[in-house]
Amino acid sequence: MPLRYFVESFTMSSVTQVQASAAHESDSPKPDLRDFSLHELEGMVRESGERTFRARQIMGWLWSRGAESFDSMHDLPAEFRGNLKQRFDIGSIARPHVARSSDGTRKLLIRLRDAEDIESVIIPTEGRTTLCISSQAGCAMGCGFCATARMGLHRNLAAGEILGQVMAARCELDPGETLTNYVFMGMGEPLANYPRLHRALTVMTSDWGLGISPRRITVSTVGLAPAMDRLLADFPVHLAVSLHATTDEVRDRIAPINKRFPLQVLIDACKALPIARRRRITFEYVMLDGVNDSSNDAHRLVKMLAPLRAKVNLIFFNPFPDAGFMPSSRERVEDFQAILHRGNLTATIRESRGRDIAAACGQLFAERNPAAVSLPRSEAASPA
Ligand code: SAH
């Protein structure tokens, strides 16, 4: 039970500590109220002499009604509101800069309070609207084909900053549009920021928070094997693993985390995961011309994933300046898919969305600093 685990793992004495670290992380004098769980808030409410139920009331304002100020919480006693205002901030994400693609995809460039920029993407497809969420500013994983990797890791996002993306995206929806799916495929490696991801998922999936079904949430990881198990023990979310290669030699080169968790270790870890019945792990595979797209690769992939309940998502490589890779041709991608299908492996091809606004997979990068994208590849490819 995710919520119980979360509640049990935080004693009251940790509240002050949490407040301090939340303030430190976002470099703000006041902690962000969006960083806290209901349990923590109840403790703080009691400490300040108010009745416990006020915490639920505040959560209702924050998450159901999207309140951005304490003044709007008019059913709280005025004195208590004043007290909260002195001690906390709410969010404090400025209105994002929004770029709209001809296909309806919207990219939100969000400036955080310490002037870090992150990106989130609203992706409408038939029957669903997906929000692509960032978990870190930059990324330390150093994948050779990813624009965010070129930034290096700037910092982890606080839970309130992860959740703030959902709140900001809600304000950018078209009339009648609602978010139906959430994917952690924006900037950063979510499992490298597990404590805050955990906090954010707790708010997202709790009845007192955003009340989102965990089945509508996908966490995508480069393959931090030990943390995958922990995630699925805590939340029944959907897991996507960025595989991208069928030999250690190639994966070492394009996803250097492979040196720490080589393919066999990763696949063994996947085999041991508690995957619910009728659910599967998605393996993402970005198709790089002449690097990982041969027929032999496809055959090896079939063999590698045969013991797993798996499906494969073939991704067209989205180029960016000085990427050093070329996308495989559509024909190659379709041939590759056909081999997987003949091997009884479900494989879909992910069509690029929002390319005209550089919002496609792997193109997320704080564009206000474009010079940093063109680091020499050798430098960019080493993990921080
Ligand atoms: N760090 C996580 C989540 C962020 S990346 C992960 O590695 O899964 C989300 C997906 O986009 C990953 O599968 C990643 O490999 C893919 N990706 C990165 N750069 C890309 C690019 N230039 N073109 C296509 N897909 C890319």
C-alpha cells in the first residue's frame, strides 16, 4: 500500500527536517505547501493549535480547486490563514511560456523560483491527452542521443515542482480537454530522484490529492535496476524501461548507465518485478541508424525479452544540433517491427509529436541556453 508505506516512513519529528530541506532545495525562504503529504500537514496543523481536519481542507483547496493563494481559502479562520501565509508559499511557478505545435502538442517552458527552466509537454492523441512530466532540471545519465543529457544535472525537482507541472498544464488545456495520462518522460531520470518522485506520486494517487489512478501513470527509467523494484512495490504504476540496445557494447556507448547495470542485470531485475496480471513492462527502443537497428538486433531483442511480459515501443530518433546520430529510415523501423512481431513480441512505433516546437521525446532542453547543446559528444556522454 503506497500511502501506508509513505505515512509510516515519516515520523512527526521528520516534519521540520522536511520543511528545512524543501526550503533549501527550491532556494526559497519559505517551504512550498505542495511538497507536503496529508499526514505531515496534519502534524503541522495540530502543532499550530488548529483541528486536524483543517489539513484535509487545505489539501482540497490545493489539489481539487487548484488554489494558488491562501487568501482564496475562505473557509479557513482568518488568523490561521495569516499564520499559514507567514510560514509557507504555494507553488510559485510563474505562468509558463507555451509553444503550440501544428499537431496540438503544447510545450510548457516553466521557470522555477531559482531561475532553473524545465519543460512539460501536453500531447493530445485520439481519445486521450497525455502530460509528459520532468523529474529533474537536466539529467546526469549521459545518454548520447538525448538533448537533456547535454545539460548535465542541474538539480532534482522538489515534489511541489513535479506536481506544479500538472497544475500548470491544467491551466493550458483547451475547452473540454482533460488530462487522462501522465508519463515521466520529460527531463531527468525519475528514479534518480526517488524520494521526491515518491512524494509526488503519493499526492497524484491519493484521494486527498489529485486522485489519479496509478494505472494512468507511466514512469520511464533508463534502467536503475534496484529502484524499479521499490517503485512497483510502492505504486502500481506502469513501468517503461529505456533499453535501446541488445549488446552491452552498444548500450555502454549510448546509455552509459549500462556500465553500472549491464543488460543481463537489467533484464534479471525486470524478471523479478511484481507486474500485475495482464500488465506488461514497456521497453523503449530509440532507432538509431546503423547503431542498434539491424535485423540481428531485432532477433536478439526477441530472445532477450521472451521470458518477460513485455512490449516494445520503437521510437523514431528526434535529431537536435550536433546529436551525432541519424534516425533509422521508416522502412528499417517497419522491418525491425516485423521481426519482433514474427517473434511474438508486441511492438508499436511511436510517431513523433510536436517536432516543430522541439517538444518531441529527447528534445527537451532549456532552450534559453541553446549553446550548451553543442558540447563535444565525448564530454556530454560521460555520466556526471
Ligand atoms: N530518463 C528516463 C525518462 C526521460 S527520457 C528514461 O531514460 O527513460 C524519455 C524517453 O525519451 C526515453 O526512452 C529516452 O531514451 C527517449 N529519448 C531521449 N532522447 C531521444 C531522442 N533524441 N529521440 C527519441 N527519443 C529519445
